[in-house]
Amino acid sequence: MMRTLSAPTDILAVLERLEQAGFASYIVGGAVRSQLQGNVPHDYDVCTAARPEQVRQICSEWKTVDTGLKHGTVTALTASGPVEITTFRLEGQYTDCRRPDRVEFVTDIKADLARRDFTINAMAWSPIRGLCDPFGGQRDLQAGILRCVGDPKQRMTEDALRILRALRFLSVYGFQMEPQTRQAVLHCRSLLQHISAERITDKLIRILCGPYVGQVLTEFSDVITEILPELRPMIGFDQNNPHHSYTLWEHSVRAVEAIPPRPELRMAMLFHDVGKSACYTEDSAGIGHFYGHAKHSVPLTASALQRLRLDNTLYDDILYLVRHHDTPLGLTPKTVRRKLAVHGERYSRALLAIHKADCIGQGTAPENLTAFLKSEDLLEAVLEEEGRFKRKDLAINGNDLIRWGMQGREIGEMLAALFNYVLDDPTRNTRETLYEKFCALQKEPNHMAFTVSGMSWKHCAQEVRQLLESLPSVEYANVDLPSGRVEVMGTQISPNEIRHVLADAGYKVAI
Ligand code: ATP
Ligand code: MG
């Protein structure tokens, strides 16, 4: 069935002026493809037989900007937004796998469509001339096939970015790749090294956020590891553990699919287990373990992300989520409250999404999901009840402590201890109760309790204990693995000292 095509009034006006002046003109590319799929295009590109200088003259009723005169593009600023108008063109030789060395203007739309990447993108339409589809784009669109215009190997070699554009169309539309196009994509993948990090990153994020990302990561893992070689050891890696039905790569792919399509979540899922292969051990029963793998995943993820030149927020978010991907929020209001104090609301929510997707990706114990759903309910309840309880919401403040005889650094430390005390039970947040606790804490200055995040395995709990006991001020440390609760005894224990020694080892502390 042919869907009706159209364009906004201002675009139609541009097409009409150009046609009145005697130049064949169309909307082209993404706008035609989208409409034939039944979607509303997010922008409209116009192409025309008129030369750029003619376009400027003909479209003089609008303000125009010379966007890329060399490539034949003039932008008309219409009331409904900018419209890019590009002269029909051929592209000359490509010597750098990125850009043509020169372009040549032509008057035949078919020649212009022939330089475009895929048949579904090589269609043009105008209300006067109808649909121009010389390469069977409509047929491929209906059949769900992504096919290069012309010789696939040549097209991928000319511009290697087309390799990632291809994967993006697959991930977004769930198409199949025509076999020769597929061969060319795989064959030419090493040419991706000629493409700038920014362009790779833009396409990678679109690939990861598509609904059919699982199919792409599975079928084109060789292309993905071409740009992210850190992921290569995961492919085919047998986890040899009853909690995992899949290889590392299959597990990661399923986890990526299972998480909402936000860049930081999808990226974190892709990388969360990247450190596993390097810390694989087998116990006496021959079962595989990956103690401390979250920590090992961080530097590998960081090196990949630095190469991709992500913006700082995205970079920080992904690393944080990878680092803490396997520390559950807990199953009691108390543990959830503490974890909330460590991670904050935004990361707590993101971590829950990560835990659920990770669990779905394991494919073994769906009942574990129930536990995460319970944590989620608890998190919502805690957030609602307490309206994001902060230190400034304590019933007492630093001035009270000064009045009660404290001074200097002790004040901050005491406030932190009292804050923890209230987190455990919000009804304690009264001046009287806090004063009582204050007196008790002063009598036992050598005892301190706090929460550590990032301890997912027995081995981490052991490490935390050893690190703490290596401090001269600490005599004894007790670590409760499931809750992350740590208690230390000693003399003149300094929270800052504790924070530093644990932070250096990659643990996060809420004191
Ligand atoms: P969207 O705008 O939704 O990302 P699009 O298909 O419009 O999708 P654009 O990058 O806007 O993608 O490109 C517009 C058109 O230009 C494409 O439809 C295609 O015809 C052509 N095109 C874009 N990039 C290339 C390329 N690297 N090689 C060949 N043709 C390309
Ligand atoms: Mg577009």
C-alpha cells in the first residue's frame, strides 16, 4: 500500500518556487523514508536541480544562509524553521574513507539518489512529480531489508561511517541486512579507524538505544569490537557458573536489551561485566567466580569512554553505574535508606534499573527479580515518606554542637554520626533523642559505624576489613556484607582517614 506523502506548507512553498523557476525539486532521504513507514519526519531535506546561487535568488522571500556552498547547500529560514536545500550532485573520488574529494552538480535526480547510502534513503518525492524510487527503496522498506545503493564494498570503502549507519537502521527498525551489504559491512569494518570519535559515538549511542539492539550486537559483534576492542574477550566466554545460563557476551546483550533506552543505562549495561574475563577464578568444585569484577570493569570502561570522547556527565554516570552495578539496595527500609544516602536518588533509581536488567540477562533465577522489585517499592516508599532527608534536615545543627561544647573538625564528624543514626530510624530526629545520642557517642569516642558501597563479594568485605585494620587508629573492624554496614573500634578514629583509604580502593563511604 502506498502511503500518502506530504510536507509542511513552507516546504511545499519552497518546492513550488523552485519548480516555477523551472528546476525539478523534491523532498528526499529521511523525510520520504519516515513517511512511507507511517511516521512523522523530524526534518525535511529538499534537493533541487537549481545551483546554490540560483536557489538563493529564487528563495529571496526568505532569509537564506550559505550552509555549505561547496557542497551545494543553502538554508532557507522559513516561518516553520530552517529548510536545507541542496543541489543535485555527484560525489567524486573518496581517498580518506570519509568525504568525497570534490562534488559535481548535476541536473538529474537519479544521479543524486545513486550517491546515497541505502535504497530506503535513496527516494525523493514532490507533489508535482510523485515518488522517484530508482533503486527499489519502497520494496525494501516493505520487506524490511537494508541494502546498499550500488556495490556494497565500494560504498562502505568510500565512507566507513556507512557501516555504523547500517547498524543503526537495523537497530532502530529491526530490518535484516541484504547478504552482500552484510558481507561488505563485516569486510570493511577495520576502515572505521578513519572515522572521528564524535561521529562514531553519535552512531553508537543510536545503535544502543534502538529497540532491536540485541540483534545487532549479536550479529555484528565483530563491528562493535572493532570500535570497542575492550569488549572482545567477552565474546564466547563461558561463565561456568550455575547463576549464568549465557556466555559473557550473550548475557551483556540481553542485559542491554532489558534496560530502558537511555544512553547512560545502555552503555553501562554494555560495559558492566567487561572486567570479568580478567578476574576469572575456579573453585575446587570447578565453578567459575569473578570476585571484585565491578572494580575491574571500571578502568576498561574508562579507557573506552575516553576514546569515544563522551561528555563529562555521561562519562561520570556510566563509570558510576558500572562500579556499583552489583551492590543491591537491600530489602529493608533501613538498608535502602542508607544506600539512598550513599548514591542519591538519581543513581539509586538508575542502579535499580541496572540490577533488574542484569538479573533478566542472567537467565537463571527469575525469582531474584522479585527481590529487586521489592527494593524498588521500598525506595519509592522511603523517598515519599522522607521527602529526601538531608543533613540540613537534622533537628540539630553545628551551632547546637558548639553550645554543647564541641569544636573544630569534631563537629562535622559528630553531625555525620547523628545523621546516620537518624537514617536508621527517622523517628529519632528530635532534639532530645539526638542530645542523648550525642552524650552516648562522646562517652564512646572509639566506636564508629558507617555504610560502604561497592562491596559485592566476600572478597571485597575482606579487603575493606584489611584496609581499615591497616590504619593505626583502628583496632578492629566488623563488616556486614549484605547491608554494607561497617563498625570500627579503636582510638581517635578519623572519618576522613577512613573515607580516603576506602575511596582509594574504589569504595564509596557514607559516614
Ligand atoms: P535521520 O535524519 O533520521 O537521522 P536521515 O536518513 O535523514 O535520518 P541524515 O543523516 O539526515 O539521515 O541524512 C540525510 C540523507 O542523506 C540520508 O537519508 C541519505 O540519503 C543521505 N546520507 C546521509 N549520510 C550519508 C552517507 N554517509 N553516505 C551516503 N548518503 C548519506
Ligand atoms: Mg535527516
